[in-house]
Amino acid sequence: MTTKCFAGLCRLKTLQLLDLSSNELEGNLPRCWANLTSLMTIVISSNQFTGDIALSPLVNLTSLIVLELSYNDFQIPISFRPFFNHSRLEKIECLYCDFLLGTDEFQASVPSFQLDDIRLSAAGNSSVAVPKFLYHQHNLERIYLGEISFSGKSFLWLIENNTELMALVLHNNSFTGPLQMPSNPIPKLTELDIASNHFSGNIPEDIGTSFPGLQVLKMSANSFTGTIPSSFGDMASLVHLDLSRNLLSGNIPNSLGMGCSSLQFLRLSNNNLQGSILPAHHNLTDLHSLELHVNNFTTIPNSLSICHNLVMLKINLNHLDGPFPTAICQLKFLQYLDMSENNITGILPACFSPPDIQFVQLSKNRLQGPLPRAFLNCTRLQVLALGHNQLTGPIPIWFDSLSSLNILLLNDNHFEGEILSQLCHLSELSLITLSNNNLSGSITPCLGNITFRPFLNRIRIQQLGVLPFREPLRPYADELEIYQAYIVEELVPFVTKSNPRVYFREMLDYFSGIDLSCNNFVGHIPPDIGKLFHLKSLNLSHNSLSGTIPVTFANLTGTESLDLSYNRLTGNIPSQLANLDSLQVFNVSFNNLSGPIPQGPHFQTFDGMSYISNQLLCGMPVSRNCTDPELAPVTPRTRKGTEFMDMETFYVSFTAAYITMLLGVLAVLCINPYWRRAWFHLVEVSLRYCYYVVVDNLP
């Protein structure tokens, strides 16, 4: 916006509403705005305005009712003293602002305004005191004071001073001590968020009776101890409950399951809870999301089956055992399931086939047997992780029906047979690991037809929920029904750069890989693999692959980790690989490679361990000089040339020669009686000699 436009605005003396948000405006506010004496609402959020707000023309606009300054570069006194004469002011919003703690904060003065809505958060990690003017506010309905590092032992005065309070959000501050309850119930409070503070001690037993109207309660990332109070059952309107990342113990109380019949989001993860993941009898039929991971739960009750609307179930890292619960088969709307790192046993039931499932993580259990056709109709499935189980049989032929599959983890099982060409129909695949199985045969060339682009499609868990109003960061706070899309934080294990790693959602945006290591694959490496220029990691180690390294690997321009170790590869390392600028890990050790090692900027960073046990490789960093006359020929082996012995041919030839010699000796003994008698006499004398030697040496 130009200076001329600003000048035009300044002539609109009867203007009542000015919204210039999200326009990339910069500089100080025009001084002529002081002429806009009729202005009641000013919204200048999400720009690049600068300057001290105390010296701005806004301090002269005493008719202001709504003041929104978020996401700018203003310097704003935390006391808001420059606006104390704005008697009509009802709402102040200043999110991610640069607050100043001046001397006026300690001056005894009372503002003329009575706010009903205040929303403040600080830019950076600055720490400021709770503004003293808040002690004089009595009409507040919504308070958002997040991420400012406010300290203190109680916020109770904010609740007791404002009897009309509906929402109090204090997350990411530094409040300490035990949680205190008001002397009288506060029925109008519908949202309380005190997550990420330093509260400790037990959750008060009367929390449910003190806040009976709560619909959203977030107390995560504190240090609360003890059990979950039974009075939670008095919160009949509770929709969202988050007690995760505390030190809570004991069972989930029956009263919570029976009394909180409106509950849709329940997060109790990262505690020390035990027993059943839900009470045996409950009314949680509207539950959409159940997150109980990292606890000590041992039982999945049959009552889980009545949670018909459940779309997210995270119960990984517990102590659940026994067969896969058939109650989960009744969850027809399930989109996200994580039961990894438990002791689930037996065969995965064929009844588990939710049509909308997107994420299945069952790794590190004790599942057995072949894979049933459970996932046959799961066309929206993006992540299937079944690693570290005891699954057997071939890779199912119906995998090609999983048209949306991005990540397939079948490592550390007992799968056998060949890689089916049906896997090549998974055009969206970005990450596959089949390592540590009993797979055999050749590597199918059609894998080179999959692009293996990074996993850019985030898993979105769609949920329809009813909340009292949108979070204070969002506009239109009086909307009651909202449609929420949750972006899931997946954790995907994968071995790359010779190390096991766990990739988070953001990392997967830039990662793709193939891991076929520790199997029984034979034959040549398909040259078509060289077409996968998006591939970040390729691991074919610990197989029985033969032939040469394809020259087409020079096209793997995006590859950071290439492991071909522990195979039977021969010939030269293609010199073109020296141009792979992204390569950080390269390992061809324990092969039969020969000739000079490519020399390039990246290849100079690989030490001798990358080439160990290749007797005919020469050049840096190995100790053999390529001009050494004793070095064997470096050409790939042919039928007429000298080369490393093919061990399979050696074993076959040795066995045949041994059998032929043995049969020849037996034939001579059978035909010639003289030699037969002489042979048996020699055997008898030898046995007698051995006998006396043993007897003489006995004690």
C-alpha cells in the first residue's frame, strides 16, 4: 500500500472499521491515523509494522473497541498503559509480540477499560511478569496468555475475579506448585488449558465438581502424580481431555467411562497407567481419538467394540499381550492404528479390514503365520509396518491392490519366496524394507519403474467434533461445530547410512529408500535400479548377488547411502560413481571387486572399511598401488581368464571328485580279492594299534 493510499485513509474521519491484515505492510504507522477518531475496530495483524506502540497514533483513538496487533514488529509495553484511557476497549489481541517491561508496570494505576477478551503471546523466549492491569479486570470471558513464560504458583485469581469466564488458556508458561481449586464451582468455564507448565502434586479430587461445565481440559506436560480423580465423571460435557506426559498411575476410573459420555478426544499417553485401556463398562460411544501409548496397560476389553466412531487408536509401547483383539474388527471408521512394541501374538485376523484405514503400525510384536487378506480392500492405506514379528509365507500377491501405499515395512520376519512383480504396481511407494527375511531369487527389474519419490502426502485424520468455540488463535470463536483435520506424527524406523534410525513425519518429506539386505537374493543387480534418481538410500547388502555394479548407478544423483557389501560382486567400481555428489555412505566391502577405486571429492571421504576384503581393489584409501606388477588383472572375469574362484562351482566339483574317488576304491576292493584282504588287514592292525595306545594312556 502506497503513502497516497494511507493519506486517503486519513481523510475518512467517520471510518469505524479498518482491516489491513496480511498485506506485508511495513514501517511505522502513519501519524495521520490519529484523525480517525470514529474508529472502533482496527485489525493490522500479520504485517511488518515497526515502532514503539506507545508513540503511535493508536493511543489517541479512544473510541477503539477492538485492537488486533498480532504478528508485527511493534515494541509494546506489557502493561498496556498507553491505552488506559480507552474506556470502550473490550478486546486486545497481540500474538507473538515483542513485549517491553517498563517502569510504568510498577506504577499504581487502574485502566478505565474492562475487557471481555484478551489474547497475548510473546515472540521468542522472553520472560515477563503477569500484567498488573489484569488484576483489575472483572468481565473477561476469554483469556489466552500462552507462551509468555509467566510464572507464579496460582492463576486462581483470574478465575475468581471473572465470574463470566468461559475459556482460560495458559499453556507454555512457568506456573509451579500444586493445582488449586476455586472455593465455589465455576459452571461457565468450558475450556481450561494449563499444558506445558511446571505444576506438580496430585490432581485435586474435586476438579470435576469445581469445573462441571468443562468441554476442553488440557493438563499435559506437567508433573502431576497420583491417580486420575473419580470426579472427572462429573464433567458430563467433556469433549477433549489431555492428561498426557505426566506421572499419573493406577487405572482409568470407571466414573470417567460412565460419566463422560460426550468425550471424543482422550489422550493419556506417556504416564504410568495400568490395567485395561478402557473400563469394562463405559458410555464412550462418541470417542474419536484414543491415545494411550507409553503406559503399562495390559488388557484390551471387549467394550472397545462399542466405540463405533473411533478413527485413531494409539496404544503402542504398553504391555498388551494375547491374540489380536477381535474388538478392533468392529471399528469400521478406523483410520490410524498403532499397536507396536507390545506382545500381541497369533495370526492377524481376516476380519480386520477397515475401509478408511491409512496407517497400520504393528511392528515389534509376536504376530505369526502368513498374512491374511485382511488389507485387501484398504485402498487408502498409506503406511503398513509389520516389522519385527514372526510372519511367514510368501509376500502376498494381493499387495498390488494397496494403490495408495507409501511405506511398506516387512523387515525382520520369516517371509520367503521371491519379490513379486505385483509390488511394482505400487506407484506411490517411497519406502520399502524387506530386510532380515528368507527371500530368495533375483531382484525384480520392475522396481526401477517406481519413482520412489519422498512421502509428501501427509496422513490426515478427519474428525467431526463439537467444541465450545475455536481455539483463541482462530477467528469466529462462537462457531460450535467444526470439522477437524489432524495431521498425524508418524514414526517410521529404517536403516540407512549403516545405522537404524527413526524418521518423523517432517523427515519423510525428504526421504525415500529400499532395504533388501540380509536375504538370499542371487543374480545380477538390475540396471533399471539406476533410474531411481529420487532414491535417498539403497541397501542390498548381505545377499548373494553376483555380476558387476551397474554403470546406471551413476544416475542415482539423490542417493545419500549406498550399501552393496557382503555379496559376490565382481569387476570394477564404475568410475562414474565419483560424480554422485550427494553420496555420504558407500560400502562395497566383502565382495570380489577389482581395479582402481574412483577418485572424487566424495569418494575421498570414505575410509578403507568401505572396501575391505576386495583383494584386487587398488588406489586410495586401500594400501595397494594400481601400478603394482603383482596385482592381478582388473578386467571383469571371463570363462577363459584367471579370476576369483566361484565357491559354488568349487563345492560342486569337490563333492563330485570325492564321490568318484570313493566309488573307484570300492570298485577295486570288490573286484580284486587280494587287495580286499590286504585292505581289511590294514584296517584291523590300525584299530588294534589305536586301542593299545588308548589303554596305555588311561590312569
